[in-house]
Amino acid sequence: MRPTALSCLAGITAVLVGGAFAGQTTYRWIDPKTGGTVISDQPPPPGAKQAAKSTGGAAGGDEPAVPFAVKRASEKFPVVLYTSNGCETCKPARALLNGRGVPFSEKVIGSEEELAELGKLLGGPAALPSIRVGRQGSSGFASAAWHALLDAAGYPTTAPYGSKRSGAATE
């Protein structure tokens, strides 16, 4: 009888500890300085764009749980898609990222100065759409190069069932 009581006690402890962490609050926002997505347990600073607050774990929220591999990759290697208004090539680029289930932030380039700054960031002439995965980048839409960057960062090759689409069109 001793092992049964001990296993029952361990099960109750696991449920209580799990319930304590289910009520955590998570904040997600776009950093105004870098344009990257920030996920934290601390509230966003004033001026942060697209701030969102979620309470609870995978069972308590409206949105589906993010797979561990995606969450880990997005924390270590955040993805930023650089686009422009009216960019037709940007649609398949956005579809590639969404098709793989990659959470990303989208930065719309609106001037020649911003395009030149993007070129400096990528280390060469910039073409839109462009992508940054962590510190690596690719100028222009080349699906093979983009897949290679995402594979190296550990992102899945296909989107998990029910994954939320990122980077809504800004047009």
C-alpha cells in the first residue's frame, strides 16, 4: 500500500504545481527601437507597438499553444520580414513564412533612407522583400536561401496544425 499512497501524493503535487504556473501572464509587443517581436513576463515599455497580453497556459488561452521548437527558435532567432506597400513579391514571401509556421514581425520600408539602412544591416544592396533570421539576413526573395536560413535556425519545415498566421498584410 505504501507505493500507491506515494504515487497518489506525487500526482496531487504535480497537479497543484502545474496549476500554479498555468496562470502566468505573458506580454508580446514590437520593440520600437529594433522592430523585433519581444515576448516577456514583464509589461511592455511605453510606446511599444502591437502590445498584447495573454494569461494562462496552452489550455486557457484563445490561441493554440506554440510548439516548443518554434518557441525556442523564435526566442534565439527572431524573424523580421522587410516589405513595402504594394509589393507583389512580398505575398509569396509572407506565404512561405506562414506555410512553415514561422512567427515573424513585418517592417514596411517606406523611404530610400530606410532601404539604404536595410542594405547596411544586411551587408549589401537591399531588395524587397528581405528577411533577417537572428543576425543572418537575405536580400530579395530567394526561397532556397530563405529555407536554408530558417532550417539553420531550427524552424519547422511545415506549419503545425492550427498555427496562427503572422505578418498580416499592411495594404
